[in-house]
Amino acid sequence: MSLNTQSRRKFIATGAAGAAALALAANAEAGAQRPNSAQQPAQPAQPQKKLDPTRFQIACMTLPYSRFSLARALQGLRNAGYAYVAWGTTHMEEGKTVPVIAADAAVGRAKDLSSRCRDMGLEPVMMFSGIYPEAKDGFEVLRHRILQAAAGRVPQVLTFGYTRGGNEKVWIERFKQLAPICRDNNVILVVKQHGGETGTGAACARITREVNHSHIKVNYDAGNVMDYLNGKVNPLEDLRGCASEVRSFCIKDHRFFPEPHQDCGPGLGEIDHYRLLDIVNRTALTMPLCCENIFAPLVARPVKPEGVDALARRAKEYLELVIQALQRPAMN
């Protein structure tokens, strides 16, 4: 037997003996620190409460159909298989750009549009506010939008700030005023990332946490985080820091290759929606996923509504696959 072999065996034996000694010492120390079982009975570990899966509502905004009429947008989304719709923002009606619902429209207008959508099998889940919170008339417009949403039983109103920055103090002040109005009308006001001082979910969550109200929350737009911040912030890490405040998503993707800054439909960019949605997969909440951009990067947008229908269907089917994977039954 070689010297090296003898040395190696001696080393292994010594190491094993040392490990045994360390284990005995650790057990002795643990025994010394363990309370007397006769005096302090061991308490069974309390299992952590496991939340139910999030109820994701796959919706599409009417926004991708902006060059067509609202009627064609709603029909297209129904034909594409959607059960949920988000209103926004304008459509071409007889050659003119017309808002889905004007900021000063009577609340009955929202009620009528909701009935129209539901008659088609489309449940409205969100509407745009069309106003920045810090705007001079921001409070009045947001208040009226909340009343419109309540009349139509639309659960969320979406707002966001200037791309060059916002005014956090004014936002907090106005949101605190709007919070009880939201509560009384069963509407959640959600704020999403839009560059500047509110370019991240963390920044938006800082505002909503300061407001500290169940009806002022965050809408997460991972595409905007990538776009406005030039890829410097990872949406996955950003979402983890604000997930408890998130109540809905504006779904769009983004990519930097083969040309930079291409907004696009989900699954066509660089955002991993499996990882993104898994962060909020067990909240027991109802959470709308509102497709805002469904188009393909570097490909001309359809000139006919049927082309938009096809892209809307593709986005829906992609998100359905993601959710099926995340919420699959547990394997034995």
C-alpha cells in the first residue's frame, strides 16, 4: 500500500472522528439549552395559513382597437374569446376621435355602456381616468370617474402621472380625500408606473402605503418599467417589493432586440410572465390582467380589425397557458 493511500485513509478516519465529535458536542449543547419537558410541554408547530390561488381575470383593453369604432372593438374582443374588458381610451366614430366615456359625461353613460358590454358577455373590470392626479382639476375629475365607475359597476379606475415626474405630496393628499369616496362606491383607484418619480412599482407603493387605504392601490405595468427606465430596473425584483399593494396589471411586454424600445404583446418581449405572475399567484384576490398592447414588435400593425382580433386572441391564449401552468393541481 502506498504512503499516499495510507495518508488518505488516515485523513478520512480523522475527519470522520472529528465530525462525530462535533455532532456530539452540538447535541450536548442543544440538550443543555432544551427546557425540561416536564416543566414546559412542547408546543406543536402552528402551520402557516396557505392563501388560495389568485383569481386572474384575463381582459383586454379596447385601446388596441383605437383606429376602429368602439362597437367593433367590443365585438372583436368577444369574438377573440374574452369574458372581461377594460375601457380605454378613444375610438374612431364616423371619422372623429371620440372618448369611450368623456370625463364630464353623466354617470348614466357608464351604466349604459356596462349594460351593453354585459349583454355581449363582456364584464367591465377597469376604466381609464384620463387625468393625472396632480392636474389642477385632478381631484374633481377623479371623483367623477369614480362615480361613473360605480354607476357601471366597474371595479377599478386607472390613473398615472407625468412621465417627467409627479408631485408625491399632492398625490397623497388627493388620494386620502378620494379614498372614502372610493370605499363608499366600491371602486378601487389604482395607480401605475409611468416614468419619472412614479416609474417603479416601489415608488407607487410608497404612495399607496402612505395613504394606507384598502381602495387606493397599485396597478403593475412591467412593460412601462422596462421602457421608461431603459431596462435599468428588473420588473421581477420591483414587483416583489410592492406585490402586497398590487390589485391589477396592465399587460404589455417590451424588448430591446433586434431594435431597442419595442413595446409589444405578452410573450413577444423579454418579460417572463411565468415568474411575474407567480409573485402574485396566491393572494386569494380577484386580479384583472388587462392587455394594453397586443401587437408584435417590428411588424406593421393590422389595418383591418380582423388582424387585431387575431392578436387579441393570441395574447389571451398565451396568458391562459401561463395561468394554467402556475395554478396546475399539485402533483403527488
